[in-house]
Amino acid sequence: MSHIRIERTHSLGLEAAREKAEKLGERFAREYGLSHGWRGNTLVFQRTGVDGRIDVSEDRVVVDIRLGLLLSAMGGVLKSEIERGLDKALV
């Protein structure tokens, strides 16, 4: 099992950061067939072989993803893609 953890600080405030996380979650849901939903300020997403969350706070976003054995080979590519998406969204 592979683990991806990405942390970014931001100055958007909580509501704007939640909106950005929602858009990113929707994009990944379309591209990778993930189901997703909010639990408080955490966007939880999953599908077979993927279990993850995006924790949003006033000044920080933390992405935690666990990839199953079959998807762990794609870990590096997925991490890079998520980093680019976060960096672009949190501007």
C-alpha cells in the first residue's frame, strides 16, 4: 500500500479554500471515478483501491491518500498531479 501526503498553506480563508477543494474533488471524481463528500471541513473520497481525504482549515490544506497495491505504482504520477492542482488552486 502506498501513502501520499501533501500539505500546503494558503491565505484564502476557510470558505474559499473549501470551494477550491470541492472543485479539485469534482475534477478527480470525473477523471478517476471517485465518490466524494464532505464531513465537516474534510472532503472524503474513495473508490476501489483509493481512500483519501482533503482536510481544509483557515490557513492550511492537507491531502492524505492511501493507494491499494494495484494503484501504488502510479503514486508518483498522482502525487505530482495533485501537487500541481493544489498549487494552481491555492493561488
